[in-house]
Amino acid sequence: MSAAPVFNVPNSVTPNAETVGAAWLKALLIAANPITAPGCGIALPESTDTWRDYGFVQVRTMPGVPSDLYTRQRHSVFQVDAWACNAKGNVPPWNLAGRAATLVQSATETAPGVVVGGWTHGRTVVLPTPYRSAVVQSGYLLGDPYRVENDPSGYARFTATLELDWAVA
């Protein structure tokens, strides 16, 4: 008799790509620059009070390569937007958004096995409850970040495309 599958226990939900991508990138940004790391998440916070000093990195899933049927390896593609706002005027702070984009680029250019602020590629990413953990084998930008002019929000924004190769732990 085989064991019944386990459901409704903490950390038993398979994570989606956005959850893994945002958690991995946030951990890299904090490890590389713990004091002045930009915020990071799936959605841009409504209040700029939480991110106006260091910017915010938004991670959104894009259509990508399907996961490997036999190994369950996922190859997820994301749009990564580095945002910055100017609380004291109307001129978008391009330097702050550019800094956040550069931090993303620097964090993803680390070779596998090289430690950046205590973090290496190929390590487990601990996700919030109820998700299971994930292992990101590699993450890299598919080009340089570029400026997005005339954003209707009036914020400064750089964007780039990120690919992550990962699996559920």
C-alpha cells in the first residue's frame, strides 16, 4: 500500500514563477547591498513612502520557455522594472532608477558558486508560507537594462528581461 499524498500542511504548495523570482531577486539585492537595497516585489506599492529613498524593483512573469517534463526544471522569464519617484518635484530621478537597475544587473552577473554578500547561485530560496522552497540554479539578464521614457506615472523606470532556471526543492 502506498502512502497517501500530503496536502494542507505548511509549505506544501508548489510556488509559482513570480513568487520565486521576486524572492530570489530580493534576497540577492539585500545580500549585495543590505543598507540601501531597493525594495523588491511583484507589485509596486501604492505609497511611495516605503521606496522613495532607494527605489523599487518590480518582478512580473512573462511568457517563457516551458518547464522540462522529465526533470521539472523551470525556465521562467520575467520583466524586471526598476522604479524611482521624486517626492520633491516633477523631474523623474533617473539616477536612482538607474542605480536600482544596475544593482539587479550586478547581482545577476555573479558566476555560479561565487559568493555575493553571503549568497550564491544554486542555493535554496526560502519562500513565505504556504509555499515550498525552490532552488535557483541560475539567473541572468537577457540584455542591458534600458530607460523607459514618458511613463504616465511620472516615475523614472528602467526595464530589463530576466531568465531564471529553477526547480521546486
